Amino acid sequence: MSYASSTGEALYPSENVRDLGVTVSHDLSWSHHICETVAKARNVASWVLSVFKTRNKDVMLTLYKSLVRSILEFNSPVWNPTKVGEIQAIEGVQRTFTNRISALKSDDYWKRLKEMSLMSLQRRRERYIILQVWKILNGVSPNDIGMKFRETSRRGTIAITPPLVKGCSQRNQSLYDGSFAVLGARLWNIVPVEVKSLKTFLSFKENLSRFLATFPDNPPVRGYSCANSNSLLDWAGARRL
């Protein structure tokens, strides 16, 4: 089957389409993009470890943040995964690299994160999503997806979660839950009013990081038993109980 463009050029269906550095699959999933990203980050990590012989913590972290983590986080608010296996695959890159740091080799991954004052990649992606919502609300980024906000007396500015069509399939429910418009709104609404009301990006970013540091950060990794998904939504829900 093919389609014709306005100029009469034939267009054919494609399994995967790449745009602005992000690959979306024909089923609207990000699995192909995530696999490519993890593979690329692992290759760069292997190159770094083979070229630089030092295993000093400060040097290793500088190399990791600039050369490896930047690959794993490019445009991550768009393709943020919800499948546990994909979250584990991404987190595995950071887990493996930090395990090569001499001073931390005997520590488990969760302990290494605390020792190095590192967020999990999962936590950083949710943080990026919240930062992007702030930019949309304050006119720094265009509101292309039409996010809506409402002022409240108790919770400050809250984001309105778009409605889901009743009776939709489980697959569409999963796509809905993982979309930026829905996840971004839900994450934004757990941020305290005194943080959300800050009007400079740097101040908001610093105070948001301090707020996120009050939650445990135990990402799902293979071989570890997790209390929940480690999403901020789960931790915030448990805190309200």
C-alpha cells in the first residue's frame, strides 16, 4: 500500500521513522529508539573505558556525564519508557559504568547512587519532564500539545490531565498513561506549590532537585527487589497514605 503526497510523489509505510534524532515505530512505541540508544551508549562507554585507564571517581564521573549519559538523555521527555524491561536496559548502562569505579566496586548499585550523589536515569527523566512542563507554563517552550492549567487556592497551578476515551483498548491505555501530556501533568501536580510558583528557571530547577531528593531512588534493575516502580508518582502516593 502506498500514499501520494500533494506533489504526487508516492509514499510508502515504514516500520520506523526518525525525526530530530528520535525514532518512533509504526505502533507508536519507542522500543526501537531505546534499543538503538542503549546500544550506542554502551559502545561509547566501552570506548571510554578502553581509552582512559584511570578509575578515579571524579574523572570517571566527568567522562560518563559528558560522553555517555548525554546519549541516554537526548530528548528523553518524548520517549520516556514505561516498560520495566526498557527502564532496566537504560539503567543498566549507568550501573555497569559506575561498577568500574575502583572506590565503589564493592557497593551495590543503589548504594553507589547515594555515594556519588547521582540520580537514577529513571528519576532524571521524570525530572526533565517536570522541567519541561515549567517551561511550557512560563512560555519558555511552545505549548504545541495544548497543555491546560488551572489555578487553585491550595495547590497553586495544577496541570489538567487530558481525558481518555472510554472503552479504549489496554494498549491505548498504556500509550495514554505514558504520554508526555498525561505523565507530565501528573508529575507536575505532585510538586509543592512553593516550588511550582518560582518564576526563574534556575531557582525552580534547584528547588525541584531538593524536593526530589526527599524521595527514595531505587530504580528497577535486574536482580534487585523493588518496593514499587520507583516513579515519583508511586513514592508520592505512598507518602499521602
